[in-house]
Amino acid sequence: MATPLPTLRSRPLTLTYEIPISKTNKFWSGIKEGKIYTTKCKKCGKLSFPPVADCPVCLSSDPEWVELSNEAEVETFTHVAVLPATFQKYEPYTIAIGKLKEGVRVLAWLKDVKLENTKVGMKVKLQPKVTSEGMLTLEFLPI
Amino acid sequence: MSMRKVAVVGVGNSKFGSRQDVNLGELAFEAVKPAYEDAGITGKDIPFVALGSAGGWYEETLPAVVTAEYCGLTGAGLVHCEAACASGSAAFATAYLDVASGHNDVAIAIGLEKMREVDGPTILELIGRAGYYFWEFHNFGITFPAYYALHATAHMAKYGTTQEDLALVSVKNHKYAAMNPVAHFQKEITVEDALKAAVIAWPLKLYDCCPITDGAAAVILASEEKVKEFKIDTPVWVAGLGYASGTANLTNRESFVGLTAARAAANRAFKEAGVTPDDIEVATAHDCFTIAEIMAYEDIGFCKKGEGAKLIREGQTEIGGKIPVNVDGGLKAKGHPIGATGCSMIYELTRQLREQAQKRQRQVPLKKYLALAHNVGGTGHYGYVTILRR
């Protein structure tokens, strides 16, 4: 092996962002209640997922919060084997995009299904979850 | 449109690879100086600089000012363009518009990325965040291979595209990279190598993914009067340019079997150039992952939707086929220094149109002298298509 070339190590910097969620808090607090909420524009009727405080179609800032079903169909999926820096402590995970019966799509981990049994078109349920680390999230589970 | 004609008059491309021997400015210099020499001018002749770089993985926050000073361009109008993996094309478009509008007579676009100063999991993290961090990365740790794997799964399910088809793209691009002196990889691979390789994000395996590469490329653009003044003997004209965008959330896309932004950009570029996909004789397509090249064939219109795999199976995108694509090795094997790629595509196509491809075996035979560059930013977040004509 060739000798590594000389480098100068930069000063290290750890960045953490505090991301405001005041306008979408119903979604995050809903997860704790076991419910999946999203927004529907009162003016033009557009159902959005992820939820939005401001409608990109008609520009109204007056949405109503509606509860979504948990019935979904897998549109596509992948199994992530090589993990990014902040996910190194996890086992490889399957990410799926599911279409809910209301027509909106959700991207989340698909748990408890082996890769060889995961298929486009399979029916799954979408489950709100508070992880052991206290993260608020959604996951797809087999029916 | 009351735009002026604009020509590419000088191009340069650094060696792509793991470049621990150079810092950001030194890497840019390797592309900029040859571009000056190619055009027969210097930085003093260039009043506008657009630098394309996604950044975040190297130490400098203002890469444009560092590069401009290092390459003797200080004083010129200066902008840093970001369009993720299409940042180089965004810089090219910005420089083109500056000259086409008549605001300046000469401009340079520089694409630059230094990606290997951080470790592997960190670069995977930073690129994975290049979608919608809040909704798609924070809880789900999606990576860039995973974003394209979602498209591969959907394409395979809908059109019967196979993992062997994906491997064929990689085999082709490695073959041409081995003949390209600036390419990161200089070795051929087999379908078997590709199929046996470790899974990165199923169904994508190691050889379905572009490497993490350092590199730079530069393109000098000039008005028709300046082409004469500089005595440019083989100007390559910008015949058409299109750009468009896609949603940040992948879930809000219309489908996962193609990239709407790339399709819209291609339509616009063809309309502007007044040509059709059948007129194009050589193309660079955004093959950050093998599935992306197959989708690109379809999105550009080299074949019908769903027939991309057939094109690669039949060898139609090799030299001698219907439309040679990525005969520089593509992102897959030439390497994908994110912000450099768009300008590197213009470098390759300019050399092809001048019949100067290195090595000579990579030269595509030309009759109409029409070439197309297809450059995608993010997972179809940005789409840029450029048509060049000699």
C-alpha cells in the first residue's frame, strides 16, 4: 500500500438543529395518542401528507386536521444494508413507500417482513410509534 | 426568444478519483487552467464566474471565492450555484444565460466537488439528507442508493427490468471508463462481478452505485463576436437548454419509474434546439445508479417508457449502436464528484463533437454533430438537459 499523503485535520464541529414543529404539532402529538393526523385544506380540499400549515395549491393558511386510516399498499421498497453515520447502531432496515386508501403516500420503515417476502402491491398497516429512544415515528407492519 | 448565440470555447477536466494530493482550489485549478489554454485566454478575459458545488463535505463554506482567487478570477462577477448533483449544470446554465442575455460576452462555469475529506458513513449521511431531511431522513435514515433503489424496485415490478439489466449498464460504463484517462475507475468488470457484489440498498449492489469521487471540470462560454475575436476554430454551440424540478418529498411524485423533472427538462431542450431524440448522436446520462441510466433512456425519449432495459440488452447505447450513452464511463465509472458532473458532461461532449475523444476508441462517429447532456440533481429534484451542436 502507498503511504497516505499528508493532510491537516480541521477543527471538529458537531451540528444539531432545533427544528420548529409548532405548526405541525398535531401530527407529532397524535403519534403519542396512537393516531395519524394530517392536514386537509379547508379552501381547496387538498389532502396533504406530510401535513402542511400552508396550502401549496391555493395558498390558504387555514387547514383542518383529519385522521388517516392505517390501510396501505406497498408501492415500492428497498432494504438498506449500508447505513449512514447516525444509523450505524441499527440493524439493516427496509424502507417502503405505501399508498394509503385516502390516496396519500407515506415513506416509513417496514418491519417484521423478510426481504424475500416483501412485494410491490402487498397490503400493510401503518402504525404510529414512540421508539425506545423516544422518537416519534410511523412504521408499516404486515397484516 | 431574443437570446444571442453562445458557444463553448474552452473546456478542462481534472483527473477524477480519490484526490488526497490536492485541496479544493488546487483541484479546481486542474480544470480551469486547461480550459483557459483550450480557449487561448486567461482569467482576465472572463467577467463572470458561476461555480457549481453542492458542498457540505469539505471545509470551505464559500467555495466560489476560494476557487476564483486560486484560479486568477477575482474581480469577476461571482455566484455559487447549488442544484445537488446537477450543480455543475446549474452553473453552466447560469453562465450561458449571462452571455446569451448580452450581459457579458464571456463567462466560465466551474463544477467542483471534494468528497473524500470525510469518512464513508458521514458522506452517506450527508448525501442521504439531500432529499427532505425532516420527513424522509430523520426517522428513516434513507441513503442515496436507497432513494434510487426505490425506483429500481418499482421499475422492475412494472416493466420486468432485471438485476442483470442493471449489471449491463455497469459493465458498459466500466468498459468505456477504462479507455478514459480522466476516469476514476480504469478496469472492466463482468456481469457476474456485478451480480455477486455486496448489497448496498437492495436491489442495488456495489457495482450499481457510482463511487465517491473528487473532481473538477470547467467550461468557458462566449458570444459569437468573441468566438471570432478569440479565433476559435471549432466552436460548439449551445442549441437547447431545459431545466425543471421535482418535489422534495419522494412520496409526492407522480410515479417511481421515471423522473418527471428530467422529462420536462428534455422536452424543453428539444423544443429549443428544434431537434428530436433521434437526431442525437452521443449523450451523457445521469447514471449515479444503474437504474438511473435506464430511466434516463426513457425520460429523454431514446426509447419508449418501459423499454430502457431492452436498449441496454441490445447494446444500442454502445458505440456503434443507435445512441451511444456515457462512453466516458458515466458517473458510474468515470466518477461522480457531485458539483463537477454537469460541467464534466459538457467537457466530454465538446471533445466528442470536436472529434477529440481520448482514447480514440471512444470517439463516436458523427454526421449531424448533435450531442445531449442529461444531468439530474438529487432524486429527480432538479433536472437539466443541454443540447450541443458543432
